[in-house]
Amino acid sequence: MKIRIILAALLLVTYSRLLKADTTYTELVVPKYIGSKTANGTNNARTPFAVCLRITGLQPNTAYDVQIGIGLITDAATSFGAGNIWNRNRNAFTGQRDTLAFTTDSNGDSGPFWSYLQPTGNSSRFNAGQIHNLRVGIAVTGGSISNDPAYIGTKQITALDIAVTERTASTADDGAFIKGTGFTGEAGKYVLVYNDTSGTGDPLYSYQVRNSVATNTSQTELPALINDVFLQGGTSSAGDFAAVIPIGANNSNGVRRIEFRNPDNSIYSEYIDNNGIFPNGANTASITRRSAAVINRFSAINLKALLEGFYDQMTNIMIQDTVLVSVRSSVSPYSVIEISKDVLASDGTGIFGFNNTADGTPYYIVIQHRNSIETWSASGISFINGSISYDFTYGASQAYGNNLVLKGSKYCVYSGDTNQDEIIDASDISSVENQVINGGSGYIPEDVNGDEFIDASDLSLVENNAGNTIFAVKPI
């Protein structure tokens, strides 16, 4: 019996050490920045962060443990570095091993999985300006993990100077804080903070929106409102999140995109600000070291609308394009409250974020597009818990004055208002005709069907709508 046990253990150790040759690791989400330690051998400002990884080529339908360390990019390939991981079994940030981190599917694929890491006070690392990467090892739950990392990450993580007493004289590594509040619909999701509106590349920071799986211990050098979020107590509440960001020349854009993701790493929602200065007064573009900017929750309209010329009723697919969505007062003179810009996807859906709206107040929803007729919702619609879902496609009555055109089984916004004067007429026809004669092409208003070639098909659509005297219908 002892021989069998020894052989089984040897096989398990051998298997875990062969993993690096048989598996593929992908860093799906790794933040660019974390907070630095506060003194040599001390860290009273630990900023936990989340990473999302995926590992394939494992045993199918099998539970795995994961070991993750935070190494300096100069560390030897044999080092796991330092830092703590959130251990689900111990319910604490402790050590570098998380048990039962994921279970593979029938193909041996972990799928996206999230882990929570915490910088420590190690005297030789986590100082301001130090650059780190992830060191990862795995084993079947209960098995041995090699002393050498199976995987060393390529994404770099820089520690920012956030201690009360500056760690370095340089301002190039200075950091500040962001608190998001009121994002109750995103509670428990994962938040990624970007300094551009498109969310390209790696986020500045990533963690989980309160309520979180992990709970940080109290940190005396974090601003109280940030410490409370990581503690999941004090002045914070479900739907709040905290982040650390670079400042100054390293981040003159501030925060321009806040993205929330599901456990499978798909996007749940996103909120965009074009200049990093939020309507509630949070200026993330000129924030100073250790300051904490508070961003109030956006409201969101989950919209569905189809553009006549861009929509193909045979395939039920629309060419994607950018639209402006405004919310207007439902009371004369129907003033514009706020405008949001985003892309309608191929199914006509889009999420449009707003800062200045209130629950329970009815607003008209207005769509504007570069060559479509301005179209209003049939009546004022109210946000409930910061959200509205509105579908223009299932009936003409969804638009004010029934101002939609039926195409196949879907109702669409009229196309052809190339000069945006709120009517499709001879001036639009003339503009398209000129482009046809001159062989016009590209992303221009006269491309009414979205194929980037201006030809007879564009002209026919405009002529048809001009003949039917299509114009914007609204309560004004």
C-alpha cells in the first residue's frame, strides 16, 4: 500500500512539472499599476488588484490550485517573487497559493479565471517605480507545484508612489486614487479603469466592485474612503470600487473609460468620459499625488435601433456606426440634458452612459446619426436604478409620430438626411448626385448605405425618402 501511495505522489509531482510544456497561458487582464510600499519592510497602503488568466491543455474536468507571485522583471526565472494571493480556503490574503482556483472543462480549458493579489512590504521590491510581472504555477488540487514558475508574464506592472512620505524624489512614479460610487448594477463585477475611451491595451488598474470576494486588511496610509472600499466597510457600500492611477505626464488623460466585466471576462457595461473631467467635479486629468477623486455612477441607456440604409433585412445584420444619443427634458422647451456618443453594434444595440440624469424623471431619448433623420422616443422615459432599456425596432409607435420605416420585420430610423437639416429633400439628393458623378467614396455622409461607395443605391434611397417627404417629427 505504501508503495502505491508513493508512486501516485511521484506521478502527481511529475505531471505538475510537465505542465509548462503541455499548457498555454494567456494573460487576459493585468493592470499596469499598483501601489508601492510605504517603507522598507513595511506596507501600510496595500492596494489589492485582480488579474484574469486562462490556461489550456490541462486535464479535463479537473480542479486545480494556482500559485501566483509578483516578481520584479529582473528576478530570475526560478523566482516566484513576493506578494499575497487571496486564498479562498483561508478567506484571507496569505501566501501565494489559491486552492480550487478553477475547474477545467471537457477540453482541459480553465476558461477565464480571476485571482486577487496584494503587494506586501518586502524590503527589496514594491518600491515606487519598480516594475513587476506575474509568476504562475499550477497543479491538480492537492498536488505539488514546482519551485520554478511554469509561466512568467509578459505584461508589466509598475508600483506608484502613494505613501504619505514620498518613496522617491521623482514625480514620474507618483500615483493617486479613484473611488467609484453608486454602481449598484455592477456590484460584484470586475472594474477596469482606462485612460482612453476605446479601452485598448491594458487597464491602468483592475479589481472587483464591492461586494468583492476578497477583503483587504485595514491600511493606515490609504485615504479613508479608499481604505473603506477595500475593507468593504466604513463609509463604502455595494457598488463602490477603488483604483490607483498614475498622474501628471504619465497620465494627462486621467480616467476616460470605466469598464465592467463578468466572471467570463465579457463586457457587462462601460462608461466613457471624453476629457477625464466628470460632471460631478471629479477631475482625473489634473489629480495630485495621493488625492482621491470620487466618480459618481453614470446612468446608462441600453438602446436598440437600426439605421435604414445600413440594415440588411435578409441577414438581419447592420453595418456598425457611431451615433449620438441625447436625453432631453420631457417638458417644453425640451432642453438637452446630456449627450452620449457610442457605436451601435451589428444587431443595433449600444450602451450609452450619462452623468446628469436622475431616476424617476422622464426624458425623451433622441437618436442622431451622420445621414439619418433625427428620431425621438414616443414619450418621456424614466431611469430606474440608473438604467433604461429602449428598443426602437419592434414597432413604429416606439418613435414620436411613428417616424420609423419598416424594413423586413424591423422598424428602422430613416436614412438620407446627409446635411442634417432634419428633412430629406432636393439638397440631399443633389449632394449624393455630386458624389456619384465624382466617384465619391469613404466615410462621408453621402454614403447612405454604409458600404463606403457612393453610387446609384445611395441615390435611390435618398430619392425615395425625399419623395415621401420624410422629416424629423418631435414635440418642439
